[in-house]
Amino acid sequence: MRPSLQSRPARLQLAWLAFLASLILLASLVTLLAFKPFAQDAPPPGTRPLVVFCAAGLRKPVEEAAREYQIVSGVEVQLQYGGSDTLLGQIEVASRTHAVDLYLPADDSYVHSGRDRGLLDEALPLAAMKPVLAVKKGNPKRITSLDDLIGRKLRVAQANPQAAAVGKITRDALVAGKRWDAFEKCIVVTKPTVNDVANDVIVGAVDAGFVWDATVVQIEGLKVVRVAEVEGVSATLSACVVRATAQPTAALRFARYLASRDQGAPHFSRHGFTTGGGDRWEPTPDVKVFAGSMLKPAVEETFTAFEEREGVTLTRIYNGCGILVAQMKASKDGPDVYFACDTEFMTQVQDRFGPSTIVSGNQLVLLVKKGNPHQIRRLKDLGKPGLRVGIGHEKQCAMGVVTQKTLAEDRSTEMVMKNVKVQTPTGDMLVNQMRTGSLDAAIAYVSNAAGAADELDAIAIDIPCAFAEQPFAIAKGSDFEQLCGRLRDAVLSRESQDRFRAYGFTWKAKQP
Amino acid sequence: MSGGAAKQHRPAWDWPFLLLLFVIGSTYVGLIVALLVADASFTTPGHLLAALRSKEIRFAVWLSLLSCTITAILSLLVAVPLGYLLSRWDALTEPALVVVPDGWRWLPRWGLLATKKLVDALLDVPIVLPPLVVGLSLLILFQTWPAARIEWLSGHRMGVILARGVIPFSSGLIVVALTRSILGSKPMAGWWAMLAFVLWWCVHLLFGMTPPGRVYESWLQTRFATPITYAVPSVILAQFSVSAAFAVRTMRVAFDQITPRCEQVALTLGCTRSQAFWWVVLPQAWRGVVTAATLAWARALGEFGPVLVFSGATRLRTEVLPTTVFLELSIGNLNGAVAVSLLMVAAALVVLLIVRVFGLGRAG
């Protein structure tokens, strides 16, 4: 039947109406999306949200801590969850155009892999996890040891050693204990994440599996079986600053909050993680640094950069090391960090500090006026009549101590000392006096002379003990031990090394 | 009975065959029901209520339903023309061959056939690709210059794009429909409609130059400007990338099943191709349209892999129901995960039933 002419427009309208109606529906749905009824409380204007990629398994503690941090700091924290490897992949692909500030992987294997790929910078330890054998609540199979599993050929799920640290860590421990081959025969399935293993145990698909101690606390329906073979093994959880972030300071501040023993750690321990050793929370911590004066030119730039990046204050006190040691002994309130000019002065207060790291070395030299008008070639020449000589004070600074040792070694103490007109607590003072012309020669560090090369000449002293080594140590019980650890890493960094060399120091430390 | 067979044949009641059908059919239906029952036994009404009380999960439900519906409409808008094109490929392209000399027609014909096969194969790519790879590909795509530029425009020039492009265009289509229905089948109706469309657009462009127009544009900008990656548009794009492929397949089959006879008759009666499409083919394909829409919608609701990679799983921002299930599962909250899954199943069943009853009921 041929449709009549009148009915045509009606037909047209029907199909068109459906099409137009779908367009209108589309528009109204998009409008609905734009007017979010669930919008989060608007962050204060001017602050950028902090984008945090978080392993899904850490959701609970991190979500709690982030909520609190948002209230305390007013910074919006956007948490994005996923598998650690997926998130790392996203960082690799998208960090150029999309700001990701912080990465919280499920275990430290991802930190290493992310650093190897140049994606991550600082890593702040948050908590630790220990592997345990988990069975279903009530232990229906009455498993009490690894031998039970192996002997009775029970079914085990194991986390993939390439993808999840718990798989790798337990495999390594069992291989070391020569139990792996037997245990491997029980493995009926390999799962990508620790939570997949836990879920399999809960639903009863397998009889047991290695998970983290924290997993058992977080996930209901599991029971821990102590297994001697994996005792003493643990993994660290860290918050890593993404290298491409546009706001490292804000990222580090939130990471410090998460890692802090009084703010972040309680959330982690509540969810079964082992915590301890975090810093005290302070939005802008003030770290007191004692450093030998001669180190000032070499470290000042590093310190300033560190302050800027971390958003902290480093209160530096530069002085002769003897004076610094005296100050420390006189007051209870010591520095958080001591960067001494010589190991001599570190040993005097070593009980207050943790193990020290030798960073650099400095050579003692003879400083003379440009062109060496008094023809000074060696130490003994300083005994020439009428010379005005300056040296470091043996009680006040490391340089003075090293100078005295060197003179004694050279058997020239008496000759030189009669010409010594001034003993100063720092080498810089000697350099200044040389420049004003009030001294003809001085014994100081080669680094002291680095800034005055156009006015002074440095003559090497070829005696083995004319050499000082500079140790860096962090105070025991400092409130900011982790922060100070990162300061040490900054001092040991490649850029810092270049600065030390530029000021005449020799480099002694290995890269962190 | 055999005596009266010539008059009226009543088929024998072949009960063994029917029983076989029932048994085989019920194994699969039984499996689905068993899965749901197992899920339901794993959770309690308390868990379901707790899930519904959570603001994050309510957001996920809301975003899921909205984004799936948008995805379904977008998929249809692509699937109907593409499905029709593929289905009537030869008939639609053949007239263009008249420009080619007689002896040489095999060459473009062969090229067209190869193109069709290639497009056909390409349409299977989103279906066969692992979902995570679809997400990863989208993520990588949006790091390249053209896509990053689109993202920039979406974030910085959305007001202008909407006010001078999208809104006049889509409302212009309504103007066209109105003009045509007023003019009916008067001569030149098509030309008048087109003129109205152009005028309508010009009015918008002129309005954009006035101060109130600028206020309007900046309002649109603040309201609708959005990044794409890791934001809601990425959810829709991720769902669309996969769902559209299913919708296209469905529409193509739907058009294939409609005999081209009616269209050809319409053409011989003086219809243009577009008139034949709107008046004859599309009303016949109504069932296919509804099926394609529901399939795309259901597919989008369950879509997870691409969303996780391309949109992330940010709570209250890009979290859809499958993401919630993943998040709950990854912290070992099996009860919560199952509760959300059941919620999803319930939502899907309700929507699909409504669409089937109303959509197909009318057309049937």
C-alpha cells in the first residue's frame, strides 16, 4: 500500500522526533553531569588539588589521613586508586601532561622500579609489613605449619613474584631456607595481588596463602598461622614524590603528614601496619643544623634548595667546630644535624648522634699573597723572622687541631708559633685578614682560599695528616630524623658533590 | 486423526523434544540464577543498605546511570548511520561509479569492497582488544598533540564551542524539523529549512559578539569546561569506545535483516535516499535500535578496564559501579563488593526490562 501524501510529514516527524528527543535527552544528561549534586566541598580558592595515586590496598588508612589533612591544611587531596603496577604505568604515560604528585605503591619493589625508570624522587617510609600464612577463619583444615601444607598436599595461592612483593619476599625466604621446591608443588594458582590471594582463601578456593600481616587485619575472615620460615622478613611501604610533579613541596608536605608518627602513623597502625620511626608532624618543621664554617660555601646552596623543595626551615649555625661542640655540651637542646669539619670533633659528641657519614675531605694549605712575595715554600718557611702568621685555634676549630698535628709532624711547631700573631676559630677569618693585609701568611683549608683565588696563592702542605674529613650525622631522638635523612641524601647528591669539588674539597662519600 | 489430515493438521505434541529444549535452556538460565543466588547469600540487607548509605557509592550509581545513558545515545548516533552504510554499502556507493568508464569499474569496485572489509575488521578491534589495552590506548592517544589540543579546548574554550557550535547546531536541527513540518511537502521545503538553519546559526554567532552573549559564553565556560583524561568525559569516552562497536554490529545486522525491497520501492516512487531512510528504513529498524541501545547501555554499565586506566578510580569524581566493586574487592571487602554488584544487577534488570517492555512492546 502506498502511503498517502498527508501521512508523510507525520512519518518524518516520528523518526525525526525520536532522533531529536535523543539529542535533547543527551543535552539534559550532560547538563545534569555538569551540575554535580555530589560535589565535594569546594577547596579554598587558589590552592591546587594534590593528585595522589594510591595502591588500592592502602585505601582505608590513606583515605582517613587525607580527609584529616584536607581539614588541617585546606589542600584538596584527590586520591586515585588502582593496582601499583597499573598506576606506575599511568605515571609513565601521563605524567608529562597530567599532574600526578604522589605515588603510594603497595610495596617497595615498585619504588625501585619507578626510580630505575626515572619516574620517582624522594620516598618517605610510611609503615612496614610482614608476610604471614593466612588460612580461613576457624582454620578448618587445622594447618599449623608449612609442613602441614606440604605433607598433606593442600592447595595454596601464591602472589605473583613479579607483580607483588609478598610473592617475591616469601619465595626468596623459602628458597633461602631450601623449602621452596616442596612448597611450590602446593601452589595451584598464582594471583596478581595480595588481596586476590586473601579473597581466594576467604571463599575457600584455596586452603592457605601468604599475605601481609596488615591484610589479615583489614580483611575479615582470615586467620594467621605462624610460619617460622618467613619470620624476620618484612617490606616497607613508602610515599614517593613523582618526578614530574609541578608542586613537589605540597606533595612532600602531605607525604610528611602521612609518614608522621603522630598524624599519619596511627591510621596505618589501626589498619594492621607496623609503624614507627616517623617524624613529628609540623607543617613547616624547623631543623637546627650545626656545621663547621668551612663547609658553608659548599653546602649553603644545597641547604637553600632543600628548604625550598621540602618547605622547611633549616636554621644553620656555622662556626668553628670547637665552639659548636662546646655549645652542644652546654645545652640540652642540641642540633638535629651536625656536619663537622673533622672527625675529631664528631667523636667528642658521638654519643648524641647516630652513625656518621664521611662526606668530603679538605686539604690544609699555606696561604700567601698573590705572587708569594715572602718566598714561602714549606711550613718551616713560616718561621722566617718578621712574618705575621695566622692559624686556626686548636680548641675552637678542627682546622686548629689539624694544624697543630701537622706542625708537630713537621717538627716546626716552635719556629712557626713564635710568628703566629692570631689564632681564629674559622679559616674564613684568616682569609679576611690576609686580604686586609694584616697577615703575611696563614695555614687554612684549600676550600677557604677558593673564594679569594685572585688575591691569594695556596701552597700545598705535603704531610699526610694535613687533611681533615667532614662527617655528617643526625641527632639521636631528633623529631625530624627522616627529614634529616633526606637532607643527608641532598648533601650526598650529585649536584652537591659538584659544589664541594668546586670549592676545593675532595669527595669521600658514595652516592646515596 | 489421520483420516482428517487433509482438512486440518494438528501437529503431534512432541514432548521429548520440548523437554530437551527446556533442559538445555534451563542449564544456562539456572547458572545465571545460581550466580545471583550465591551472591545474594553472601551478603545481607544490612550490607546493601550500608552500601546505599555511602555517599561514594551513591555517587557511583548516579555517575554510572548517567554516563551509561549518554554512552548509549552516543553509540546509537554513530551506530545507526554506520550500520546503515555498511549494510547498504554496494547500493549506496554504486551510483558514484557512473563517472568511471565502463571497462574500468572493477577497479573502484574492488577498492570499495576492500575498504568495506577493512572497516568491518576495524570495527571488531574494540571487541577483541583486552579492555585494559583500550584504556591504555586512550591514555596514550591523549598524550599526542591533536588529542591533547582537544583536551585543552575542552578545558579552556568550552564556552565558545558550546555557544557558537554545539548549541546552535543541535537546536538548529529542531528548527529544521519545525520548518519542514510547517511547510509539509510544499516545493522548496528542504531549501527553506536549510536557510532557517543557517539563519539560526548566524543569530547565535551575532549574539556571541554582544556583551550578554559574552556573559552567556563565560557562564557556559565555568559550568561545562572540563578536562578529559581522569575526568568524567574520559569515563564516557572509555565506555563509548567499546559500546559503540557492539551497537554498530547490532544495527548492521538489523539493517541487513530488513529487505531492501521497500526502500527500492520508495525510491522508485520518488523518494530521495534520505527520505527513504527516514520514512521507510528507520521505522522498520526500530527493534534493532532498541536492542542496540540496550546492548550498548548494558555493555557500558559493566565496562571496567578502560575506565580504570583512562579515568582512574577517583572517589566522587570518576568512580563508576564496576570501579567500586574493584576498590571494595582490593581492600578485601567482599561483602561490600557483592552488595554493589547486586545493586548493579538490579539497576540493569530494571532498566533493561523497562526498555524491552515499552520499547519493543510498541514496535512489536
